[in-house]
Amino acid sequence: MCVQVMLKVAVVGVGHIGSIHASVYKDNPKTEIVAVCDSIVEKADEAAKQFGGRAFYSVEEMLQSGIALDLVSVCTKGEENGSEHYAPTVQLLKAGIPVLGEKPISNQLEEGRKMVALAEKLKVPYAINLNHRFTPAAVRAKEWVQTGRLGQLHMINMRMWINNPVESSPWFHLRALHPHSLDVMRYFCGDVKRVAAFMLKGEERSIWSNTQVLLEFENGVIGNLVGSYDAGASYGLERCEVVGSKGRFVIEDACEQLTFYPRHSIETETYAYLGGMRSFNETFKSRISAFVDQLSDTVSYDEVDGSGRDALKAQTIIEAAIRSWETGTIVSIEDQALKSSQEVQPS
């Protein structure tokens, strides 16, 4: 009889999001939490009591303990929700430990490039929590694209907005929220070629809390992203529409409803709560479980779904949008901007 070997898991950063990761690992039959880590002692100790495992107060301490680790979630935060990811990720990758990082990969593009370069140089699986692409609705819609049900792709329209009053930096809305939306757009339509962006500060806001980003994809598809930190929650978090020559689909709120509209028929095909997924919070389980399954199947570092490189490409589009608004120009995503990670020297 084949015995399933459980992956030994740690979570670094056990705030709100880290606790969600830990709860998913605790319930997954393929994983065992052996460590939790946070620089705030009380948080680490409380997480150890709640989720199990040994409490550590630094990644260095955890690595020096000799504890065996098969996977670590890095759920640190920082400026624009991404400035604290770099140091622990580099430490873990250098130790040869697969990492599932929180988005954004980093709020500094050069740090993102270095992390991806290091993972690929050492051939260590490196994933990011791009959880919107892992919903059953997104997976079904991707199958429709791949099998040609939509025909030739023409357009993609993406809307993602929430109420978020935080005013931490001018680009907080872009860098913290839209790794998700832009990854979904890439998931369905491929790499982006050119970007143009317009932005607006909401009433009594000091940051660019509203944006419209125009995208031209390498395959000729054209797209539009509408994003806001000022929209009412009652209007829904997210809507994604992909239009092709034979039909289009619409995904509502990441996972709640998927509808296919044939171009030449009034008949529609609608699915509600595919796979039993009813809300956005459940997407953490599907994403984390997918990476656990890939590691259990000994996935190659360059076959990770929702990889560090995927997240880096999304973050590069964000920086191009910022540059477009600052300069009033259409910005090309050149090879220089997405240069091979082997050309970047990881520190």
C-alpha cells in the first residue's frame, strides 16, 4: 500500500492572511504545520497554540533549528502590502525550500526580479497567492478559451473594486490590489504588449484610488481594467468578461457565477457556485491546495501554476501603468522590462 507522505509546512507572518493560510494547511490531509514564525512574539505563540507547530520569531532562527520544511507560506506585509516579502523569501529559497508568497510579489520591481531569478537559478518551486485564477469558474472558463469555444479572442474587460480607506502611499491601490486583476487578464489572454493608464484621486483622497488601464496584448487582444478603492461593496468585488468571435463569458465576483453567451444564439449557459465555492474567502483553499498538490507530485520549478514569474509579469504591468500616467504616454512592455531572470544577479 502506498502511504501518503505529509508535507511539513511553516507559515511566516501570522497576521490575518497568514492565519488564513495556516487554517487551510491545518485542514489539508496532505500537510502538517510544524512551524509558525512572526517577529511579534505574541502572534507567533498564539498561532502555535491555534494551528500547531513550534513558534519562531525570525526566519533565521527557524532555519537554524534544523526543522525539516517542505513548503513555507510567506505572508508578511509592509508598505503597499509587499515590502517585507523579499528578505524571508530569499532566505528560504537559498535553503532550497519551496515558497508560496503573498501578493504582490514585491512593491519594488527589482526585488521581484531577484526573487524570481534566485528561484529559477536554484530550481526551487516558487509560487504566489494569485488565487483568483484558481477558482472553479476561472478554470472552466480557461478550458473554454483553450478548446476554442470563444473562437478568436477579441477583448477582455476586467473590473475590481473594494472600499479601502488606507492612504499609505500614492500607488497603494495599484500595487496592492491589481496583481490579482492583471494576473486574471494574463491568465485568459496572455502577455501584455502596451499599456496606457488614467487615474483619479477620489473625494478627500490623497492617493490615486481610481484607475482605468488600457491594455494591448501580444496576440492582438485589447483590454480594459477598471479599478477602485472607493467603490461600494454592494456593487460586487469583481467582474471579468472575455469576448471572442464565437461568444463571450462573464465571471461574477471571482467564483460565484459563470455565464457563456453564444454570439449567434439567445441561449445562455450559466453556472452558480461551481465546485461548491460560494465566496472569495474560499479561494485561498483552492489556490493553496493546488500548490500542495503540485509539490506532492514533485512539480518542476518551471511548471508552477501561479508562479513567481507570473506575479512578476503582473507587477511589471502595474509599473508600466504608473509610468504611463506619470508621463502621459503609451508604455511598451519591452524585453528589457521582462528580461530573463538569469540576467539579474540575485543577492
